[in-house]
Amino acid sequence: MAALTDAQYARAMRANVDGVVFGVRELAARLMPNGGSIVATASLAGLTATPNDPIYALTKHAVVGFVRSVAPQLAARGIRINALCPGFTDTPIVAGELRDVLDVPLMGPAFVAGAALQALGDEETGRAWVVQPNRILPFRFPNVPGPR
């Protein structure tokens, strides 16, 4: 944390939080006057502690919290919103050195895209969808108010 620069922090927030907030605002305000469905990209890091990258975890927790919190407002306009929380996916963002130490298989991008379509078609709103190899399901927030 001590090595984190203001620029690195701001970049992560802009990409992972501002991108979602401004994107949802644009969709809800201008592009979905008749309702619809939005899937915001979070991560499993938004549902658990991620000691190796706390700023990434912060941004993804923010996305999950935003989705759960904005869902009732959007539902009043006929818009559903859910968060997609995939684990490690076989994309260039997963560095070579990380690939060597992962003890879980990487998912293919097509599998994650299929999970996004499943979340997009969800009749519920405000949910966080866990996406792991051969597993796609809504996350349960036991004993916590809000969507389950």
C-alpha cells in the first residue's frame, strides 16, 4: 500500500468504478426509456478479501455495493441490474507469473460471456452472480438485508 501512487489509485477507480457508474447512468437515463437489463462487471474479488490487490478488491466491492443499492431505483423504471463476479479467466490481464501459481483452472472467455447472458436474463435485480469453472449461481448474502 505504501507504494501506491495517487495516479494508480485514481486510474483503478476511474476504470472499475466510474466506468460502471457513468455507464449505468447513460443507459438508465438515455438508452433504456422502456426498461431493460444491465450486467455490471465485478469480480469474485468483490465478494471476498483479496490481500494481494486490495485496491482492485475495493473497486469490485464498490461495484457489487452499487448494483445492490441502485437496483430498487432502476426497478422503478423497469430496469434490472445485476453484477457478474467471475473468477480467473483466460485473458491477457492474467499475468504469466500468476498463471504459474494459480491452483484453479482458468475459465474461457466464452464461459464467462454465457454467464453474463444468464445474468442479463435474470428476472431478479440487484444480485451478484458468482462465476467459477462449471459454476454459475447468484451469491447469497446470508443475514444481510437486501436481495438474496
